[in-house]
Amino acid sequence: MAKEITVHSVLNKQKRRDDWFLCDYSMNPYEGCQFNCVYCYVHGSKYGEKMAEGIAVKWNAPTILDRQLKARAEKKEYGIIAVGSATDPYMPIEEERQITRRCLEVILKRKFPIGVTTRSPLILRDLDILREIGKSAILPEDLKEKGIPGVIISSSFSTVDEQVAKIFEPGAPRPLARMEFLKKCKDAGFMVGANFMPLLPYISDTEESLDSMVRMAKEHGLDFTFVSGLTLYGDGPADCKTKYYKALEANFPELVEKTRALFAGNFAPPGNYQGKLDEMARRMCEKYGMRYHILPAGRKS
Ligand code: SF4
């Protein structure tokens, strides 16, 4: 049973615009996530520190969001809001509670642009309101000049191999189902993309795996993609580092030591690892004619 929590703030202003998702704000209608991915960075990182156990519904989020967006709009501080940066805004509970939908209504009223990241086809329910947001959103001038729309929809993938997904994302909709709903969003006129993150070391960060991921994105008509590596935090039993190594031991025991060596006691692989992923992904994107990053020119790697 989900807890109900009262929030005093639901809109977070970023110190600077995120140059991957182009967002200036983020908001999460829920705490926790029913999809329970083994590697979910929220468990063990600073983002999960103040979270309630299990799932919590921010029942008053739409009211608080309205108040906060009104104040930002009065100062003309428009910017993209990342909806679902530390939860999935369309996890199963949303079907009944509709907190995300009610927040979208507020976002529409206040004319803010958004980037929604989800793994769930439940987003298709809200295409009506997303379409309206796309028509009325006020974008920061520089993004408007670059042709960025008022709504960007994306889904994250750690793999497109259904067997691997079953191990590391047992509660989430399967990769093919995600590609299929993204295609429907694209067909409905939205900008859509696949965030290939976190790529799993020695499992989905290989040339072969990335090739099938980018090819699949292209085949489903997606607009952009980008890649990022895995981060592992915390030593507690529910923390992602502990859970990830447990899953490796059970399913890929030969990779345990190699993975530990790659991380070398840190929360992420060394800096040149992301550089190699970027280089590989750019090549695949060139091969399949995909855009690498939402704003290719603006991305620093
Ligand atoms: S879908 Fe995203 S937020 Fe939910 S558990 Fe998986 S990684 Fe975490």
C-alpha cells in the first residue's frame, strides 16, 4: 500500500541547464518507483536519502506545483521541466491516482515546456494533454531558435536484450514494448528519443549490443539517442551497488571481478570510459543516420 505524503515543494530548479535533457527544472509526482530496477541510482545515492520506504504519493503535488509555476511564470522564468527524474511518472499506481496527469494540467495552464522520461506505455493515455502542452509551451529563446519543441518524450534502456532486461529490470515494461510506445508517440507528432543509460559494463556496453540498440531506435523512427554508463552507490542491502553485484553473481559470475576492477572502488568507471561510450555511440548513430543527443552541437563530451 502506497503512503501519502504532503509536500511543500515539488519543483526543483537546477543550478544550470542540463545539457543532455535541456531541462532547467525537475519534478517528481511520486517518491520511489514500482519498477524496481536492480541498478536504480536512487537507491544508495544522495537522491534517495530523504525518501520514504516503498512508494509514496505526493497527493498535493498539483496544488504546490501550480503555486510554484505561477511564481516562476510571473518572473518569466520559463524552462523545460524534467518530469520523472527520480521516479517513473507512469508507473502502475499512476493509472489510478493520476497525480502525473493532474500535474500536466497545471503545466499546461502555466505554459511550461517539458521533457517526460518513462518506461511505461501508460503515457499514451495523456497524449491529448501533452499535445496541448506542445502547442502552448513558452520555451527559452535560445531553445526556441534551435527548434526544440515544447514536449520531448524519452525512455531509458540499459539493454534491448529481453533476457538481460528480465534480470536487471524485472518490474519494468520490456524494451520492445518501450520502443513500440515511443513509435506511437512519434507517429502522434512528438519528438522522441531513447536514453541508453545505464549501459551495463561487459553486458550492454559492447559494440554488438550498442549496434542493436541504435538500429532498433532507428527502426522505430526515434529522433535522438544518447548513452551513459552505470553508477553504483551504497553498501546497504537495498542499495543499488549491493543489488547489482548480487544479480551479477547469480547470472554473470564471470563478470564480478572485472566489474569491480573497472569501478576500482568508485561510484562510476573512470572518465575515459564515458568518452569511449560516446565515441562508439556517435559511430553507430552515423551508421544508422540517428541524431546523437537532443542538441548535437551543444553537447560537451
Ligand atoms: S524505471 Fe527508472 S526510476 Fe524506476 S526503478 Fe527503474 S531506473 Fe529507477
